[in-house]
Amino acid sequence: MAENTKRSVFGIHGIAGILISIVALLVILITLMLLTIITQRNAVDEAYDPSVIRDVNNLKMISVDNKNFAFKKKDK
């Protein structure tokens, strides 16, 4: 059998590969957390307004018209 001479501690399969994967996972985690914070801040500004829905029975489960009842309209 031939000896494997391409082994390296700092190769992509060694310490460097582990560090790259950890940094990538941390970047993904931070990105998702920031997107969550942005979504929550937008939900505070445009909160659900149940007063617009006068009769729940008129709403359909799957309908594009339901978007008219979901959020407050911002006055510009």
C-alpha cells in the first residue's frame, strides 16, 4: 500500500476545516438572530389590528383578500 503523504494538520480536513465550519455556523446564527430582531421590531410597528375584521365567518382560510385585514395601514 502506498503511504498517504498529503496529510496535514492545517489542511481543510484538519484544524482549519474545523475553524471554518465553526465560523460559518456562528455567522449563520448571528444572521438568523438579527433577522428575528428585525422581524419583531416590524411586528411592533405594524401590529395586528383585529378591529378591521367585522365578521370572522366572511374570511376564507386561503385567500389573497385576507391581507387587507391583517395589518394596520400606515398613514403617510
